Amino acid sequence: MVPLFVLVLGIVGAQAQWINDCPCIPGRLETPKSQCSVPDAFRNFNITPNYLPVPPQNFLEAPFSSVDVNLGTFISPLRIIDPDTFSFENGNANKLYTLIAIDIDSPTNLPRHYRGFVNLLAMNLPSTLDFCSGHIIVPFTPAFPQIGTGLHRVIGLVYEQERPINTEDINLYRLARTRIITRIADFAETYRLGNPLAGNFFTTQLSYCNN
């Protein structure tokens, strides 16, 4: 029979080993700038036209605290939990904007080009994309893909609004609960957003280590 103190020591040792499994991020990761234009990058990664009919023309600055996003950058899920300030050029101070971040490879029972899990949705933003001055419909949730679901593309888009949007719309309440947008083009048409002005995206994947 195994002595009790040996059994306890074994349990404590197992817990200590789990606790010491390092979740650290080894400093800031510098990522190379893409050599493609924004529209070309969206086409090269089959975002346009498969999911987004018309690509954005301008670059959306969408950094995280430990890594920048540069049109397809592969980023570990550990690095995408703390977004920094969003920004883009050529914004109109007299207009309002919608910002959305969406994982277009989220596994659902819908056809692939209909998928879309919303990681962030904010409306009625000023051109500075200051969240405090707009309405957050879907608070930010990190893109944390399920193991075995392959590479995920997470895109960020900025739309210019024709007018202030009623954020008490029942459909937005439903969206806040489900976080699913089946077709981004239909969503943009519903709220008369037109084509996206600025955009960016990264790729991420979660898998078991080889060792």
C-alpha cells in the first residue's frame, strides 16, 4: 500500500508541474510589413470575393500590445488578448463609423462563406475610433480557435455610416447574444454602411505541440 504522505507529495508535485507550465510571452514580436496593397492582400487570402465582396482600400492600424497586425500576420492566440488603439487615415471628423472584428473561419454548421464569429462590434464611433465616444455592441473577445479547426482568418473592418445607428435595434441585441454574422455584406446593407473603407487581418491557429 502506498504511504499517504507519498501519495500527497505526488499530487502536490503534479500540481506544481502544471503551475510551472510557462504561459509567458517572450517580449514584443516584430512582424514584417506586407508588400501587398490592402485590396490585394484580401484577395490573396481568399477573403475577397469569397467572404467580402469588395475589399477595403485603406490600411487599418489594429495592433496588440505585443505584436502588430500586418495583412495576414500569423499570431499565436496568447498574443491576441489585449488590443491596442485602432486607427486609420482619411477619416472625416463630421462622420460616424462602425468597426467590426470577425473570425471568418469559426466552425459552424453553415457553409464556409457564410461563417462569421464577431470578436468586436462598435458603432457610432468618431473618426478617431474612440470607443468611449461610441456604442459597443459586442465587447472584444479574443479569437481563440478550437484545436483541430485549422487556420483562422480574423479581419478588422471600418465602415463609414450614412447616419447615426439606433443601437437599441432588436437585431443588434440578438447579435450581441449570438455573435454570429452569416454574411458581412448583408449586415453592411442592413445598416447602409456601403463598402469598407479600411481593413486589416491576421491569421491564428491552436494546435498541440509536436513534443
